[in-house]
Amino acid sequence: MRHTLKIGLCMAVLAAAVGAAAAQEHGRKGGEHGERAAPAPRGEPHPGPKGYQRLTEPRGWNARPNTVDRDAYRHNFQASRTFHIGPYHRPRGWVPHRWAYGEILPRAYWAAPYIIADYWLFALEVPPAGYEWVRDGADALLVSTDTGEILQVEYGVFG
């Protein structure tokens, strides 16, 4: 009985609130004084930017070298620029780690959400065949897609 009374009371309060909102909306639509109607609360459709063109891939962006001179890549660099692209969420259960070339990156880190497919936008070199750039926090890691071995690190690419 008490539960039914609470539900009835909640419904009465809700009905009163809806009625008050409807009356307020009616008053906004121009009523007695001929004012202009308020803009729709959901916003209006936007056609998109004018004059904008999607940044295209640079020439040779996917011409990956077939052979890898490992000695030429084995470096831990500090990035010359930092890019701000949004929050980073590391794989569940993993803690921050400062990676270096030669280490093995766990498979959870080189899954699709972490691969940097548009590496040229972040001043990263074309990865050789069998390697991908991967983001871990602020850093970009060049990782073998077969073994997970880190071939090169760019610290501080992302802010």
C-alpha cells in the first residue's frame, strides 16, 4: 500500500512538472506580444565547414621498405614536436612504463585501438613492412607485428 502511494505521488509530481513546462513553452512561442519564438533546444543542422578539405596522405605514405636495416632504426628519440589529440586509455590492467627499443611490447598494446595508422600526421617515418607505429601514453613505438619487439621509440609525441 505504501509503495503504491509513493508511485502515485511521483506520477502526480511528474504530471505537474510536465504541465508547467508546456505552459512555459507556450508562453515562449510568441503569445500575446508577438515576440519571436525561441530557437529549438536541439540545435539546427550544420552543413559542415566551408573550404575544408580532408588532409590527404603524402606521396609514398604506404611505400614501406621491404628490408629493415635494424641498426638504422634502433634509437630512443625525443620528439621534436608534441601533438594534442585527445585522451589515451591504456589497456585494462596495465600500468605506465617507459619503453625502449629492444623490449617486447605486450600484445594488448599493439591492438587496433593503439595503432597509429596516420603516422605521417605526427612526423613519424614510414614503418617498414611488418612494423606499425603504436601509441602508448605520450610516446610512439615502432613495433614488429610478428613478435612485438620495439624497434624505435619517439618519446613525447603526444601531449
